Amino acid sequence: MAYDKFTVLTSTAVPMPIENVDTDQIIPARFLKATKREGFGDNLFRDWRYNGDDTPKQDFVLNNPIYSGKILVGGKNFGSGSSREHAAWAIYDYGFRCVVSSFFADIFKGNALNIGILPVTVSPEFLDKIFKAIEADPKAELEVNLPEQTISIVATGEKESFDINGYKKHNMTNGFDDIDYLQSMKSDIQAFAEKSLY
């Protein structure tokens, strides 16, 4: 399944300065029965967002109307715990296209890249600057430039580079998942196969 192409994203951000956010907090296990990727956003951070009677918890950031945007800024060690890909599905389905942290669990990072979410790893110092910028102005924007592999705080111009695997970068900028990538090479594969027969 193809995803939105990711080149340059300029957006406000939702701050979640919580360390060690694991995949069971991102999407609790009781919501993993579905096999389609739609609908998981409704239960993103379910136990943090809602009380037992399904009323919103007013002190949780996703329930605070002053914060919005396509970028989620998390604390260190985001996406730890079990390897469920549903955690990435829930973040994408909610509307986030980028997650920023100073450290990601490897499996979560891979799952995110596979479905069109860009995990941007920054230094702890730059992460702190981002949190402070959003605290000072909830409408502060970040610019995530995938071709140049930079993230910047728009208001101040402060910028930092980030790393990404070349293959994943190619797929993100084209809106490809792994199957789409192979499909894009179909004519080359057919030509190679025909050449190999002779």
C-alpha cells in the first residue's frame, strides 16, 4: 500500500516529554485484533487519553486543543517494548507523519518507516530546544526536510541534521512501501529476466 510522499513537512507539533513510551502505551494490546490498518488512531494512547468511562482525560496532551499538527515530539526511548506494528499504524492513522525523539527503539523505527512515518532522531540538547520552543508558543512550527535530512525550529532557524537509511529515504520521498518499490522496478526486472533466458 502506497503512502503519502514525504519531502518537506512544516507543521506545528504535539509535545509529549515522556521517556520510555512503549508500544503497549501507544496502542494497548486489547485493540490488536483488527488486521486492517484503519481505525487504530481512535485508540492511540487510549489509556492515557481516556478514563474508564470513556471520558477524555483533560490533562493529557492529545486532549488539549492548544496543541495540534502532524509532528509528535516524544521523550527518549520512544517505541520500546513489544514489536507490534500496530503502534506505528495507530500513530499514522491519528494523523502524525513524523515523530521526533532523541532515541527510538529499533523495531518501532523500522515499522514507522515501513508505513510512511518519519522517525527523526535528534540530540538530547536539540530535543530540549524543541520542547522549550513549543512551551513558549504552542503554535511554533518545525520544518522537517527529508531530502536535506534536517529538522529546524522555524521561528529561530536553529537546525540539526538527522540520519536515515538511503533505501528508506527513497521510499519515503516516493510514497513507497516495500511492495511499491518492487513494482516500480517491474520493467527492469522483466528486462533482466528476459535477458537471462538467452
